[in-house]
Amino acid sequence: MKNRQFVVFVFLVMAFSVNAIIDTKQDKQEQETVTVIATFDGYEEEDGYAFLVQGEDDDEDEDIMYFSEVTPEVLKAVNLKSDSLIGERFQITYKTETYEDEDEYGYKETYEKYTIIKIKKM
């Protein structure tokens, strides 16, 4: 009887340890940051801060990337709501957060939210 309890105890400890390791890895993935060189394209209240970045498929192509949030430190460094900065190049460090949203029919959609955490004018 005690041997069986010991085996169950060891199994539970192993299960909790594996879950803790998986949660830690997921947290690290969410906290990873990316740095890009981009051209400021303006601010819109609905979409956020727009930047032109080099396209992934074609070196000559540019994609628009929208950042919905900016840290207070970035806002102190650069006034991104100013039209005078349109066309200026910046080195941007941002983090990506993935979240799910459920509509009224119960369908879940996965979205990504980009937050600028550091910016430097080029």
C-alpha cells in the first residue's frame, strides 16, 4: 500500500514539474523581442502606429506593420502622434503578444498584438 502511494506521489511531482517547465518556456516565448528598421507612416486612432518595413518575400517590397501599443518610455523619447515624423526611419524593438478572441457564435480567432518597447531614430 505504501509503495503504491509513493509511486503516485512521484508521478504527481513529475507531472507538476513538466507543466512548470512548459509554462516557463511559453512565458519566455512571449517575452522575446524583435528589432527592425522601419519608416514611420503615421498614426491612426483605429489601427495605431503604422510603420513601413521591408517585405519578407521581396526585398523591394514594403509591408505596413501596425503597433497598437507603445510603452511610456517610447512616448517620452519620440512623439509618434506627430505628422512631422512621417517618412523618418527608426530602429524599433517590439514584442508580440498572441491572444484569442471569441465571437458571438463561439468561434475563436487568434490575433497578434505588437507593442513597441524601444525606439531609436536613425
